[in-house]
Amino acid sequence: MPLLGEEAGRGPGATRLFVFLDGLEFIQGESAYREVLEPLREFGSYRYYKNRLEESHLLLERIGDAHAVFLDWSNLNAEVLSFCPSLEIVSYIGVGAANFVDLAAASELGIVVTNTPDYGNRSVAEHALGLILAVARHIARGDRDLRQGRWTSSQREGVQISGRRIGLVGMGAVGKEMARMCRSLGMEIIYHDPRRQPEVEDMASYRELDELLRECDVVSLHVAYTPETHNLIGERELSLLRPGAILVNTSRGEVLDLKALAKALREGRLWGAGLDNYSNEPHPDLSGLVGLENVVMTPHIAFNTREAKDRMTAIAVENVVSFYRGEPRNVLNPEALARKGAAGTAGRGDEGAGRT
């Protein structure tokens, strides 16, 4: 197994360099992912690094000569991208690539950026359901009680979720997984989505957002983060929730106003909340929440299962292989492809580095 940072998997006659960059603890070595990585050998060699870097000049030591970068946590801003003359594609291993790659700069430079949608739908939905149960049944609070030597059985009356109405805000792939699981638990399902989806209405009834918030006992957020969904759930929306409602967020942290949520929890207007995502990760401001007993928080781990990470890696590799085969997929900035015009995916600094 090659050392971290050492070139590996060199394909015969291939000249491109692919770099797995930073924080990819699930890239455990070539042998662990031999089958997944093998298609890359048709187009070049690869190397990988484990530790995250913040300094631009150190990043450039790793990727300055790369044709493709597999990215997890480092920040590829406009300055870094401009000093990567051979770079053709950034394959972000996750969904929120815009948080780590300057998409406008990448497009201007003709660098394609891809992501890995739908890699962990089931894992995220299972975690959201776990948060609902943890809040409804005092699971985290009961654990803390026992660890502190307190027997509080008679004080921890919970909420049975079977027979309750859950509102799913966002009916994408994760929302659909949630709908199927919650239906199997005997919950009535309401949903809101920017696009009404008749195909799911055999198991879920559509409502406008305000109606959903007023009608549901549990609300679970599964929307993508866009300018339109920033603080989608704020003080006004929280005021519409039923007294004793449960709110869960496993989508992006920016869709929920945490200060407004903390206020609603302190005032006892909600039964509780379950959170996995926050603004300003990995250093979110949780000062208004950490002292509250009726909130369960996890550190952005809903996606974090072996099954999801393996699938995420596979999709990221497939994105690069498809790009070099002239069939780009999961592209976030198609204008980068358009800039190439008739040249398709031809390289920026490597003669013959791409194909249409």
C-alpha cells in the first residue's frame, strides 16, 4: 500500500495526475479501494493525502500540477485555482461544493466542478429519524441522568410518534426515504417542496409551508441550501408550530435560525429539537443551546456511515472517469463546459488531456 502523498496506480501511457486532497480518512489506501480506483488508471496516476491544509502555498505544493482534484475540506479559492494551470476538474466528495470551491472562478478558468448527490440518502434519513426518537423519548436525557447517578424513570414521560403527523420540508431523495420510513412507523405524512410532486402523494399530502408548520407534530428539514432557503425557519415560522412540536434539522445549518430556535425552546413552546447541521461549521455558535435539556445535537454525522462514504467515493471517481470519457455528470458549473466550446473537455495545460 502506498504511503500517503506517494503516487500510486500509474496507468500505462497515461500522463494526467489525480490528487485526493485532505481529510479523506476513508481513503484508507489503494488496497481498500482498488476496485473503485481502478478506472482512473486508464487516464493517469493518483496520489492522496490525509491531513487538511489551510495555507494556500502548501495546497499548491500538492495540487499545482494536478489535472483532477478530489476535494473534501480544503478551500480552493480563486487564487489557488489560478495557480493550477493543468487543473480540469474538481470532484467534490460530498454535496456542498460551493462552500469549498469558488465556482465563479472555476467557471472563468474552464475548471469543471462536480459533486456526489444521493450518496447517503438512507443514512441521513435514518439519522433524522434517530433524532426524532431521541427527542420524543428522552433518550439522550435519560442517558445523562444515569451517568450522573439519577434514576428519573417517572419524570421522563415521552411522546409516542406512531399516529403523529410529520411534516417534511423538502421532498428530495432524503425526504422520500424519510416518508417511507415514517409511514412504516404509522405516522401521517405531510410535505412541502418548491415543486409539488404528485408521484409521492400516495403516501404524503402536500401543504404550503405555513400550513405544514401549523398542522404537524414533528417537522423535519430536508431542503437544499440556496439564497431562498437561508433562515427558511426563523422566528415567524417557529411561532406557527404547534405547542409541543418537535423540530429536526439534518439539512444545511443555514436554513434554520438557531437564535430563534433557542428562544422558542427556552420559552417552552416546543417539545424539543434535534440538530445535526449548523452555520459556520466546524465552529458553530451553540451558546444559546448547550444549556437546554430539550435539544439533542450531533456534530454533522448524519451522512457518516461506511456505506455512505464508500458510495460517495465511488461517485466522485465516476465523475472524473465520465468527464474524461466525454460524458460529464453531476456538473455544478456547466458554463465551464460551455467555455470549452468545440474543444469539450480538452485540457488547460496538458496537450491531449481530455476528449469530447
